[in-house]
Amino acid sequence: MPEKENMKSNSADNSTATLSPANYVVCEGIETEIKTKNNLTIKEVSGKGKKEEVKIDIIVNYCKGCEICVAFCPEGVLSMNKEVAEVVDISKCTKCNICEYLCPDFSISVE
């Protein structure tokens, strides 16, 4: 995913982001939104999966980088970006929810 050029930070460690139009990225039909809610940074990716529309939220603050979601995703939808899981190809998602069920930190949700 491309870096966000105009993303504003509320703290030195980039743990929170300010919601603004600059926080949206459109890449190959995938819309990513970085937003904050209750001091949590959430990456929201939505698009057309294999069967239907799908939305995957990853709470960056909760993800400890264990890679369980990446290892068990049968379609290769996720990968690691440094120490945090990220969606690399939402068009492959079948909404099987394996990533959500196996995440020990409840950092992923699939709708």
C-alpha cells in the first residue's frame, strides 16, 4: 500500500492518527481508512472479495505481530508489514473469518 503523505500524528510514536481526507488511500479498487476511536489506530480495508463485499479492520495497537493470521489465511489475503498484519489482496478474501477467530489479541475483524 502507498504511504500516506499528509497523515498527521498526535504523538511522537505515531500510535494515533487524525481523521482527515488525507487518511484515505485508493489502490486497485481498495479503500483504506486509518482512523482513531478511543485512542486506537484502526486500518479499515474494504472492497470486493471472491464472493461479496468485504471489510477487514485491523486494530494496529492490538496486533503484536505473531503472524498467526498470515500463516493460516487460506487465500493469502494478509501479510506482515514490519510488526503489524496488513491486507495485501482483499479480492481473494472469502470471509472465512479464520484470521479473526485465530487472532489471540482480537485485533482483526471481518465483516
